[in-house]
Amino acid sequence: MLNEIFTLDSVVLFYLRMHPAISTHVFLSQRLHPGLLEALQRSGARTIELFAARHHFDYADRAVVREFATWFNDTGVAATLHQPIYMREHSESWSRHVEPTLSLIAPEKTHRIEAMDEVKRALEVAEQISVSAITLHLGLKDDAWDERAIENSLTAIEHIKAFAQPLGVKVLLENLQNDVTTPEHLLQILQIGHFDTVGITLDVGHANLSDSGLEHAFELLRGRIHELHVHDNNGLRDEHRWPGSGEIDWTKFMQLVSKLPAEVPGVLEIAYDHSDTAEAVIAKATETFSNQLRIDDSIQESV
């Protein structure tokens, strides 16, 4: 399976340097339960990103959150959180054809307030689950960069940071397919707001689709990167493929990753394929993470 995708040279730095992690995004079409978390753990993940979507992970259901908190406490697996990207009514009737609808920087104030309230509601899971960080989206696909976007971004970050900090949750901003979250503009927002404690989730697939490319994004944001979203694409669409099944130069990427601290989670954020069974998805993740141990052993033997 993945042996046909990866070569030894292309994955060495990837697996030596990145803390193995996976997002529940791979099961986004399903209701999340401890059995699926256990499967992701068995695949080799030491960190799991909880993708906040009510049809998938109902963060507003305290019984569900309590059940997950027990699981994380018992297993010792670390947790991070991805903010909700769907308004409640869209999340509950979700399909892969529904575009994200929740925007922290929407032009309409009522929509911004609704979005911030929903993100805070998701953040409340940190009262029970030890969540280390939350990844935020500033805007939606193709949003423009202007004074209003800057002002609304600063306000959203300030409010969410103030809510997250007492919970021990670090706020991270993700590079998206819009002009607001280019590497240059993300840094500008952080500098204007004096957000010294806010970091970056570098999304590898999104960076590959940008005009400036992955290497540029990495070098510019490197000092702020606290998490990676790892997936592949064909350079045309945001497909969230398994690494090695698209056009990204993983050898080059692994060289970049070697400059990061080893504890930075490399979160596999893979689109669920409805033609795959859950067992097939786990098999791919298991083999992906298993390569880490095999390659590490090979390198140790060659030293």
C-alpha cells in the first residue's frame, strides 16, 4: 500500500523529525466515538487532533466530552483541537459538498459574534480534555486582504486568546486559500496585534496550492510553527490526500521539517474516502506511522 507510495529517501526526515499525529478529520463523515480514537492510537499516533463539527465530534454534548476526556486521560494520548468551520445547522446536515460557513472575520458583526461564540463553545472541552492548542481559520476561501479583514482578525484573535489562555490552550493560525492568511499577512497580523504567544499551524497542502509555494511559507513562518497539517494534492485542488499520492516534493519538505523541534506534531489531516472502510483508513495510517520505526532503525544501523 504505502510502500508503493513512499521511498526511503523521501520519508527519512519526515518520520525522524515530526511527532506522529492524526486528525479525526479522516472520519469526518462519521460520529466520533472512543473506538475510533482507539483505532487512531493503534495506528501509531501520539497526538490526535479533534476536528470540531457537531455531526462528528459534538463538543456541546457534555456527556460525549466527558467520555472522551476519560479516554485521553486513560491512554495518555495528547489532544489538539481544530475550530468549528460549519455553523450549527450546516454541521448537523454536513456532507462533503458543504463549504465551510463559519467565519471569524465575516463582514457582518452578527456573523462574527456567532462564529466566536461557537469557537468558544468548542474550546470549553478543554475544561475536561487536556487540549494543548486550537487551530483557527481567519476567514473563508478567497477572502480578500483589506483594512476590515485586519481589524476583524485582530479582534477575533484577542477574544479567543483571552478565552483560551486560562484553559491552557495555545492559539494557532492556519494558512488558508485566501489573501488574509498568506505567510506575509499572518506575520503582519501577529506583529500588529503584538501576539507573541500566538503560533502557526502550517498547512502543507494549502501552502502547495499558494502562489509562493511551500518552501517560502515554511521559511517565513518557521519561527512561529507549532503544528503541521500534513496532506498531499495535485497542485490544483485542496484534496487532503495521503502524503506521496500527489505532487508535493516530500524530500524537500522533509529537509525543511528537520529545522523544526522534534515535538512539533505532524498531523495527518486526510479526507475520508467513502469508498474506504474504516479498517482500510486505519491500515493506511498504521503503515504510514510504521514506516517511522523501520526507517529510524535503518538509520541507526547505518550510523
